Amino acid sequence: MVVTFSFWTQNYLDLDTTFTLANYREAWTDPLYRELMLRSLRISVVVTVATVVLAFPIAYYVSFHVRNHKALWLFLITVPFWTSYLLRVFLWKVILGYNGVLNSALLGLGLIDEPLSFILYNANAVVITLAHAWAPFAILPIFVALERIDRSLLEAAKDLGDGPVRSFFRVTLPLAMPGVVAATIIVLIPTVGDYITPRLVGGTEGLMISNMIQVQFGKANNAPLGAALAVSSMFIVGGLSLMIFFATRKIGRGGAD
């Protein structure tokens, strides 16, 4: 239905079902929509990279260094899911606010003279909030991939003269690449279309394409244009995900070889 709507036009309450590409032309040529899409992609890529890079050491530590109570560690990683996503976003507003926890702590320690204003209501706040919210989704698939690695392969690499760093890049990382790819795609796809986080902590500088889609379906009462923006976003994210999948797959094969 969304795809069908994208080829129609609407004038307030009147819906014209005549086939047209006008919505896609506007979606791809209007500078505002292009800027929102590029911003959404930038934020999502930064969130994905930050989340996966921070998640890998945690998953690695739990897999290779925790001997007992691994289930407890995994339980603690999933604890954030116990609370509402909306509540977690509001709590980040409390932490990052002008008079919030972070600024109050830095002022109390004498590290700053006045509250920091660049950590809320901009893209930085959106990145921080999304990275925290999606961290468990990155940790778990990477952990599963690391758990499947045959430890005898690492012992063989050590016997052949590889040090810890070389063994990691030649054996561990290539074999863990399926988990890294899964974590990347799991985080990338939903963060591009996230609506709540940029709405609550993004301000005007952190709004994303999903917020504009909501405006078109709501206040602007232009569902066909909103549908065209949604379909365009879907194809862009789908293409980017396939590029990441094949690129990381090639890297993983090369490392394994």
C-alpha cells in the first residue's frame, strides 16, 4: 500500500490515483529531503561504527576471558531491554541536558566553567542515545560468532609463531566476521529510520528523514510524498546494507585465506 501511494498525488483531502513519478522527483531533487536523507545516513553510519567497535571488546571479553557465569553476563547485557525505549531516551535528556547529570558533574569537578551546550539537541545527542540503545543488538551476534570459533585454531596459530595481535587479525576477526556483519546490519537498518530519538534529543540539527515522513503523513497531509520518501529510504538502506555485506564478506574471505 505504501508503494502504491507513492505513485499517487494528494491535494489535502482529495486523492488522485493517476500514476505519476512527481513524488519521487520531488523526494530526490528537493534540497531539504536530500539533506535529511544524507544526515540520516551519516548519523546511522556513525552510530553503527561506534556501536560495533565498542561492542566487539565486550563480546570478546565475555567469550574468551569469562570462564564462569557467562549467562549472567549476557543477562546483564540485556537488562536495558527491561525498560521502555522511550524512557531510556528521556533519561538521556536528563543526563545530557544543560543542567543535566553530565554538566553538573563536570562543573562540580571544575573541569568546565559553564555547561556544555553541544551535547544535547543536535546530532551528537542522537548518536550517543542510539549507540546506547542498540549496543545489546551488536554485542549478542558478535558474541555468538566468537563462541563458535574453534579454539584449536588459535592454538595452531600460536604454535606457528603468531603473536596475540597477528592471531587476532588472521584468525579471530575473519571467523567472527559473520557476527560483525549481522551486528552492522541489525544496527544500521533501524537507526536510519528511527523517529523517537531525533524527535526528543535531536533538536533542529538532529532531525532525520523519518521525522519528515511523519510530517508528510500527519500535518502536511501528503501521504503520497511521505510514501515516496519512505520507499526511497528503504531502497537506499537496502543497497547500503548489501554493499556492507559483500564488502565485509570479501574482507573476511581474504583474512581467512
